[in-house]
Amino acid sequence: MSNSTHIDADTFGYAAAAPLYRAAGWAQIIPLPEGRKTPPPSGYTGRHATPVDDDTIRRWGAAMPDANTGIVIPDGVLVLDIDTADDHRRKANGIDGIHELEHTLGPLPTTWSSTAHGADQPARHLFYRVPEALSWRGGAIDGVDILQPAHRYSVVWPSIHPTGEQYRWYTPTGEPAYHIPAITELANLPDPWVQHLRKPARPAAERTLAFTATTTGNDGMCQAIRTFLDTVMTAPAAKGSRHDTMLEAVWALIRFKEEGHRGVDEAIRILRPAFITAVAPDREGHEEEAAREFDRLLAGARAQNHDMQGAIDPCAHTPNMDTRMSDAELAQIEQYANTPQTAPDGGTDTCTAPATTNTTRPQSQTVVEAAQTTPQQLTEQQQPTRQGSWGAVDLTAWAAGNPNPAPDLLVRADGIGLLYRGRINDLHGEPESGKSLIAQYVTAESLNNNMICAYIDFEDNAGSILQRLRLMGVPDDIILDQTRFTYHNPTGNPLDPINLDQFRQIIDADNDLIVIDGLNNMLSGIGLDQDKAADIARLYTTILKPMSAAGACVLLVDHVVKNRDSQGRFAAGSIQKLAQIDGASYYAYPSRPLGRGMRGEITLKLAKDRNGYLGEHCAPPNNKNDRLREAARISVDSTTPNRMEVTVGKPTNLPVAGEPADTRPTWVMQKASEVLKSDGGWCGVNKVYMWLKEDHVGARKSTVSEALEELRTAGYVEERSGPRGSREYIHRSLYVETDDPQSPNYQPRITDEEIAAINGKEDYDDDDF
């Protein structure tokens, strides 16, 4: 290999590295902020990226010589970005996902890799050669991101990770590399892996799909299943690919079965051969592989759900279910949303829309009675006339109250509330991110403050919420008092005649807080599609807004989108979800692991605040392209038996005037501390720097000097004057970054006494954190 691509330990910065990558055949080399991964220069990444030429590299190098270095993935190259359970705040281990696939796809060959975490850590970027002009599926391997042409870039040597670690290249044998790999040196991704990861090509015109609409005869299917099956059969790639569409379809059918809908097993028997016929030409094993693929989808859906037939078919109790809601029901609920609500003290609730005169039904008639009244009965009583909504609004009542109240639920330690009453608020995050725990804490906090709460649970059961509320200090006499707290575990449409009266009771209960845990499951039960804007708008108009119009803080618990670039801001489904939020929307993720016997932490980031109150109380975004702002750090202490202590703190990086942000090189501090302990004597900066260089720890000399000063300030090393005005250091105690609360890699430890206390007491369920 030519010396023009040689990796020199003294090489730092984009200006020095970019020409080396060009010599190795990598064309699109971009600068990134020093010590950071983002943002890239605008216009030089993505599908329509501007090519980077030598003049551009020279111009960037002159302006940002010490910048980090990134390579945009070229056509013919695919990068597998492996995460670990403690890396990137991800729950899944990417290496486990790869090992699982190796059982069916064969071993993944060793290849060149890049990481800032050392040779022994599995978290890294694996570089492979693949056929050109293919598109690739995201989310195909649990815990692994796909870096591909027109999507993403890879941060590489000699860049510095935010923790102070330097990125390095590693050869296929796992040894540190001493030259930049050429594309021709990368291992070829085996064809079974290519076929699994690629997006299927569009079907040729002459190969028509085997999907056909179902018949409408008496085949044992209820109307909802027949309608759903026809939709899948006529649009088999509606979710981007046949695999993804079938995955969602099978899950939806299993959920339909649990709700009581008839004909699910027959629908699955129809889908299986149709799927096999359609996808077999794209699979290496043809029909046999396609059959195994479908069977795996079905087995996974059944394993993750109860897969038990519900006792009552909602279609048998809901005529014309495919219309979902009659015009009379829709009109009545909209009317109810505009009906004046009475606050607990008998006055008008100033947190909601002002009361308006209701002239469309007799005062003695309830909303349920009105919704169930027949046209014949109406002619005998009072024929309602729907009022228009485009007239001028009388602002007198608004002006008399508080038109824009501050949030007063989920209160931080500094007194700042995060959730609005009389508004729809949202918490979204990945599975086990702590979002349900936060909703349950808000419920416990509200109950202990003499408020009235309803918890509508589409994902768990009564035992779990009862146990969690007890752990959070809510006494049983409050939990069991249905004038203070009601727990609901529903299925089906709340506007069905069989459910409507119970739904009205929730609205009429003067609740301060209504939690809906599992919004997507609620949508499925009603028969609405989370990806359709019209369905989301109908959900809010007919079900959610009547709840908030009654004065309650409505808190939705939702999942995030699969696209990780948009994950923080958007819940899964149509953008209408975010648009319809008229309170605050938050993204939740565990910044420290959660679980029994642990001191964990959840970070809340503000995605939207319709009322504009919260922005000044949040930390600034990490960079100019970040649309999220940290709103709270929620500490969850589960180390005390039979007790869970939850504290809602302010953001850790909330700026203080005149104080810079803490960006200590904690990883280099640990490595320097280890070197000093091993040496045992007095060492200057140059000696420590050379020790680290020999150990393949890439760090600037200035970073090593900064790390030693941080160690001295904290008492881990002692300092003295050396020759010619230099400074020397000697080991006093070992610094470990995972023990440092100010380190991003901090892991709380539990004492032996605490462990003994936990082991000697009754365990409690730690699921659904």
C-alpha cells in the first residue's frame, strides 16, 4: 500500500486527512465540527449531494484544518452501524441481531471497520462492497443501522469522538490498521445478506401480482376483517415493501382476533400463498424461502400477543362498522366538545374554551341519550339543527379568564410545570424508554395532590398499574376510590353503542388528568389508520378533544417513528399527530439504564409547545439543526425495596450566565489515570502522551494536558514543577469515567448493603420501564 494513504499517529484534522482518503479512492470527504459528529456541510450529503472536488477540500481545509473527517457512503458500499445496549442510548444489541440472522443467512465475513471505542468493543461501522444501484431497507437488523448511498455518512480517523476517544480503522483480523483501506479491499457482502437487506426491485410489468380482492360471500369473516383483507390484497406493498406490509398486516390481524373479530385465521390462510407467490421470484430459495419468511412473521406476531379469540365480535354489535362512525355520532360528539363544562368549584373552567349557549338539544337530555335518539323520536321532541363553526367568536369570556394558562402538571424541582390542563399533551419514545413510567408518575403525583385521574391502558393490565402506583407512594384507599381514580383497559370503539355511556362517564368525571397509554393500539381498536391524516384528525375531533374540552390534561403515550433521523420529534404515524397536539409534546429516552435495583434516569426533550411557555425553561439545542430542547432529567431510584423514588429535575445543561458547558475528555482522563498508575512515578505531559500513543489511544497533546489538569483538580493525581517550567504528575487514585456523574458514560453503582437489602426483600415487577 502506498505511503500516500499511511496512517500516522501524529496526523490530526480534516486538512491533513482528506487528501489521504482521496488517494485511497474515497471521493466524498466532508468536514465535521471538531470533536463532534454533526452537522455536516449543507448540500454535500443525501441523494442529490454536490460532489466534493479538490478545490472544495482545500478551501474547507484552510478554513477548518482541525475539523473531524467524514466519508459519505459511495454507491457500491454498504456500512452496518452496530449499536450496543449501552451505546447511543439503544436497548437492542446489534451484534445479537447479526448473530441471529447468521443462523439463516450464513456467517457475516470479517471486513474493515471503524470505531472510536477500541478493538474489543462490538459497537463499530462494518464496511462492505455490494452491487451498485440497489436500495436498502432500514430496520432490517435489530440494533443495526444501514449507512448507504444517499443516506448518512461515517465519521472516521483521525476524528475525535465527543468523549475524547479517537476513531481508528481496524483490519479484518481486528488489528489496528496502518493505512486507509481502499474500496477494493473491503469484503464482499454475501448474496443472502444482500437479498435480505435490499429493498425488492419493482415488479416487472409482465409479472402481475397474485393478489386479488376477496369475495364478499359468507366466508365466516366479519366486515372489518374482510375490508382489511381486501385492502392488503389490493395494495401489498403499501408500507414500502411486501415484507413490511405483510408484517404490519399479520400483527393487525392478530390484534383484531383478540378484540373478537371473526375470520382472522381464514384471512391468514388466504394471505400466505398470495405472499409466497408474489415474493418468491425475489428470494434466493424461491417458494421455500418465501414460505419460511411468512411463517417467521406469523410466529413472531403470535409470540408477542395473546393470539386468543375475543368473545364478542364488535362487528356483530356495530352495524356498518366500516363507516366507523355515523354522521349523527360525529355531529353529537362535536356538539358535546363545544358544550360548556363546569369546573369543580361550580365556575367556568378558564383553562378551556369559554362556554357557549347550547341550543341543539333539550337541557334534560344527556349526550348519550341524544346520540341514541332516533329521527322519529327527534320529531316528537326537538329536531336539532347543527350550528356553523365559521362565525365570529365572542372573546369576552376568554378575556375574563386566563387565555393561555401555564402548565402545572409534571412539576420540576424548580417549580416549572411541563404538562398543560385543558390541552392534549404527548409523550413518545422507543419501547422501554420510560414513557409509561412518566405517565404513571404524573398519575401518582396528581392523586397525592387530591386530583382526579383516569388511566386508559391499551398495553398493560390492572395489576401492573396498581403495583406501580403503590411503589410511588399512593395509598390503596385512594387507588380503590373510583371517585378519585379510575382504571380502564378497553378494546374497540368508545363510540360504539355498547361503550358510549362508559366513554361519557370518563368525560363527565371532572378529571384533572386522563392518560391514554398505547395510542396506536387505540387507533387499531377503533379501526383507524395511524398513517392517514384524516383518521388522525377524526380521532382528535371526536374522542380526544372532548376529553380536554372538559378541562382535563390529556396525556398520550405513543411510540416513535422508525426513521431514527426523525425519531425525537415525531411519534409513529401521520404528521397530523404532532399537528393536533395543542399542549406539549416530548421525546423520552433513558439516559441511564432503568430497572429494579438501579438508579436510572430519563431525559425529556421538548418537541413542540403550542403555547410557547416552556421554551425559556429548556436547555438550548445541541446544534443549530437540532429541533429538540432538553426539558427535564427524571431520576428514578429503584434501589429501595418496595419503593420507587422519582424526582423531576431541570436539564443538566441548562445554561448559567457566564459559565461554559462541561466538555471534559473523560475517556482520555481514564486512560491517562491508568498510565500514571502503571508507571508509578512522576510523568510529564509528553511522557503520558507517548504512552497513550503506543497504546493506540489517539488524542491530541492538548487534550492529554487538559485531562491531566482535570485529574489534578479532582484529586486523582498530584502535580509538581518539572524541568524547564513543565508540569509533572503522579498517581494518587484511579479515575473511572463510569463512576463520574459528570461523564456521559456514568453508571450508578449500588452498595453491598443496598444489594443485600434488595435480595432480602420481596421483588417487584420492573417491566415496562
